[in-house]
Amino acid sequence: MRRTFPILLALLLLPVGLAWSEDEAPAPKKGAGDEALAEAQAALDAMMKELRAEAARIRGLAWKSEVPGRMIRRADIAPSFAQEVEHFMPRAKRERYTRALRRLGLLGPDEKPFELMGSMMAGMAGGFYSPRAKELFVVEGFAGDGARPVLLHELVHALEDQHFDYQSKTLPIAMDPDRAFAATCIVEGSAEYARVQYQAANPAAAAAFMRQSADPAQAQKQMQILQTVPAWMIAPTMMHYRYGPMLVARAMREAPEKDYKTVIAELFAAGPVSAEQVLHLDRWFTDKRDYPRGILWAGDLTEALGRGWEPLYEQRMGELALALYLDRYLGSTNGKLNVPAFMTGIPATDSAKKAAEGWDGGRLLFLAKGAEPIVMIQAWVFDTKDDAAEAGEALLDALKAQHGDAWKAKDWSATAPGLGRPFATRTLTYEGRFGPGRIAIRHDQVVIVDGAPAASLETIWKWALKTRFLRDDRDTWQSK
């Protein structure tokens, strides 16, 4: 369950192994203060002037206005990030989001997601472009020829923002991390394509960039920082830089008669809408295009539960989010980044990835009443009934692990199809640390109610079973 902020669309977060060398880009001397910062700013201004022209040439777009670059101290990154967070997600909403994450089991009781992200950025980021401020921020010490390709990448973000308005495209889907992941892959894929073009025309800068990228000491330092945050928080952002370029490269191959400018414009206008379509490009670039199913709740459940109940948080979850959630409990890294898996694809254990691969839609709802345990409702739909059975068992194992010693369950019970029951259903009722719960696997669907008050379980369960799973008219992956 990942909240995507517009600031992160252009985060110049250096992927593992991608760092600047202190030998080639010396930081201002300690104690140099404002004078050193001003000197670094002057060097940045000169580099930005040169690279603005390069970005416009490669991208095939003209600047509408000059985007400034501001040199900031590393200590200023976390406060700047906090300001962006406050603008896009007020405190009350952040608190509800954090409670839902803890209830889902993706955050420890003392972990604060926004503080974790801010501290990680402070330790790793070279800078960022803010679509809200329309300004590029660069961290003091990020300089030298090796910085040129990365700054070019960020300037492409700024240039595209002027023509495509990132915020108008991302704010409406900010609470849909699955769709936001796909949109951000287009953004990062385009900027990375431009960076590669720049490096091809500027071999000296490319060589310096590669030397810095291969610095083992910096890579180790970054990896240590990454191990301080949950994988679900950082893995999607890092994966934008891998899967985004793959998406753009495939789009270019599929339309050899079109240029880079046209291909990206078409992706911005009508590109992939789910992580699944990006992670498995054949589900987008073929006649059999796989669109996720919509999931509609059966009205307002709080009315049936009675006074005091209110929705705490609600979220769509895609294939990547499901894999990372399952990996938190089925993997061996205790929810931290699975580095070997990240090097080859989705950073999750094989069982978690395999269970998530048949995903076709997912939605979570959290309900709260005062200090009582939070009720969690999950609704999932998969490509086939076999996919649902596999994912359902994996979700059950994740629930068992989260509930720990408090877990007590009855055996599965089966219900055959009949009047009002179009599918055979397997149901399991259990008791856990949050109260009673129930999971059902029915054909290609999985429904879960976790932590319901004993007196309300049947009411919530009947409501959950009325959830509707709607196929997109554009979907051609499966026969209608």
C-alpha cells in the first residue's frame, strides 16, 4: 500500500550503485558555509544553462519558461519533503493512512512512514524536481561531469511537466498506487531514454557517470540505508527506473515509424493503467490487452454496523503491492528489500511473486470505531480460479503469520453452486489477535474479513460477499 506523492514522480533518488564519487565531485569544505553553497550554486547554474538546451533538443520540445535549479544542503532535504507531504496529505489523512498500514502489518508499531522516507531521501537523494514548485533542487556536493546525465534526466521531467502537466495527470490517481506506478514508469522511462541519448552524444560525461555508478563504497552505503525502510515503501520507486525504460523501449520497437516525441505523447495520452501491464508488457503491447477489473463495494457498510463506525482508509492494490505484502510474511527479509530478487525483477520471494502473478484487481477497506480493533476487508479477483486458489492460500498464510500465536482456525468448509450461488466456495473461519475473521475462495475471487467484532461478523461478511467485480470493456486478455 504505497502512497505516491507528485514530488516522487521526479525524485532524483539514486538507484543502488548509482552515486557520485567524492573524488570527481568534491563537496564544499566543512565550515565553508554560505560562501561554498553560493559557489556550488554558480557551478550548477552554468551546467543547467548548457543542459536545458540539450534537454530541449533531445526531447523535441521547447521550453515555455526557464526552470531554476536551487542548490540545497543535505540537511534541508527531509524538511523540504515534509513540506511537500503536508501540502498533498494533511495530518489527519496521514494518521489514518499510518493506522491502516499498521493494521495491514506493513508498518511496525513505532515506524513512521513519512519520517522514514524523509530520512532515506536525506541519505540517498542527489536532488529532486518538484512539479508543485516548478523547480529543480540539487543537493550540495552533487556536481562534476558524472552529474550531467542525471541532471539531464531531471530537466526532461521539468520540460515534460511544462507540456503535459504532471500534477493534472497524477493528482487524480494519487490514491491509486497501482495506476500511479504505471504513470510514473512512463515519466521515468522517458527521462531515462533521454539520458541514454545524451550519454551517446557525450561519451566523456557517460564515462564519468559509469565510474561513479560503479563505486562499491557508495553502493554499500546506499544499501545500508535501504535496509532501514520497509521494502514496500522504496521498491516501487526504485523499480520505476528499471521498468520505465523497458516500457518506453518496447513502445519504440512497436512503432518504428514514430519518433521519440510522438511515442511519449501517446503514452501520456493513453498508456498502461496498472503495474501488471508494465511488469508484463505482453499484457499491454499485444492484441490481448489485460485491463484490471473494477471492484465495487455493496454500499455503505457503516450504516449497517451502526453508530460510531467510520471508514478509516481505502485503497486499490495491484500485483506489485500484493507481491510485496505477501513477501512481508512469506519471505525471509522481514519486510525489508530482497536484494537478490530486486536485481532480477520484483523484489519478493518466488512464492509471493507466483501467488500475485494472476492478479486482476484488488481493493482494501479499513473500518474503525474509537479504540476498538480496526476491521480490515479485502477483495481480490484473479485471472483464473486456479490463480485465485493459489493466491487465497498465500493470503491465508500471510494472515496466519500476522496473527501469530493468537491464530485459531476451523477447517475449510465447501459450498456447492446453487440458487443464488453461481460458484463453488471454500470458506474458513478463524480467531486472531484482532478478533474473528473469515476468508472465502470462490471461483476467481478471494474475499477476506479480518478482525470483525464477534457480534458483527455475519453482517460484515454478508456485505463483503455482495462485492461486485466488473470487467473492463477494453479487456481482451480473456474471452468475455
